[in-house]
Amino acid sequence: MAGVSALLFQKNGRTASTAASARSLFQTTSKPVPASHDEGAAYHTIAQAGAGLIDAYAALTATTILSPGQFELNDTEHFNPV
């Protein structure tokens, strides 16, 4: 993670906007993690693998950044059980 972050800052400059967009960039360009080495194996769940394996090449050559890189479905702060 540190190495890919350093490459990102080297490529895009050490600015606040680069730092702010890094998380979304890494999340949206990562690759899913298969549950086994078998061909056609299902992927690990988000709870097990997070966003997946970081893909340095995809992150550094991306021309579009999706934001936000994740959806917050568990909104406990505003939860109102009626």
C-alpha cells in the first residue's frame, strides 16, 4: 500500500487532491479475491476481502475516478427503529 501510494504521489504530485482521491482510486481499481485457486471459484465476501487486491497498474493508469468508492449501507448514526 505504501509503495503504490508513493508511486501515485510521484506520478500525480504531492497535493491534497491526490491524497483525497487515493482511497476511491484504490478501491475502484482493485481486483476481487477468489476463495480458492480452482477455476471459476466464487469470490470472497466484502467482509473477508475488503475492496480486493490492489492493482497498481490500474490505479496509476486510470483516467476516471468513481467517487465514492464505497456505499455505506449500515447507517447506524441515523437509524430509527420504528
